[in-house]
Amino acid sequence: MTTDTHWNHNVHYHPVVLDAVPAGCRTALDVGCGDGLLAAGLASRAESVTGVDRSAEMIRLAGKREAQNVTFLEGDYRDGSLLDEGGYDFVSAVAVVHHIPFDDAIDRLVRLLAPAADWSSWDWRTTAPSWTG
């Protein structure tokens, strides 16, 4: 997935992110997708992938990638009208969280995640971190 000509500190972590994708992942979201490299990698592990980035230039570059099950959107992941809250089985944000207050970033990312179907209300009350809302 990475080559010497396309390496940076963020790309270094892509294998870690890809290994974290759960089996049977239907929908994945790559926040701050940049040129779409990670989103394209996620495409082999999820039925559909959405990449979102605020940069029109990055979305233009991402759109050149050949991955049929990936959609790229220009916009801010915090915009409540852009992405489906609770609509993603997996969310990655490799180089995004540090750009806004941490609690705000995590709160929005968690709200984008689909509820875990196999979690009971007991699991949520006793296991889920307090920032899940």
C-alpha cells in the first residue's frame, strides 16, 4: 500500500488502521481523507467507504483513485448535514483530531459510528466511555 514515493508520517499508520477494521464491516468513513490513499485501502475491507476532506484539491486528487466502492465528499465532518450520524461501522481519522478541541472531535466521530448491534444496554452503561453521549 505504501511506496517510498508516497510515504509520510500519516501513511506509516495506515496498516494499523486497516488491521483495526472489523470483519464484516459494511460502511467505513475516512475523515480527512486527503488524496484518498487510506480510503482506497479501506475499500478492500468494507462494502462501501466514504472519504471526506475540507480541501477541494485533495478531493479532486482522491477522485482519481480507482476504487469502485469509495465515494469522496468535500466538506467538514462536523457539518451535521454532510454525513449520516450513526451510519458507519468503522471511522478513521488519522490526521484530524488534533485540529479541533479533543472532546469535540471525539464526540462527533463517535456520533458517526453505528451503534454496536451486539451490545446490550448493560454493556453501554458499564463499558462505553463517558464521552459516547
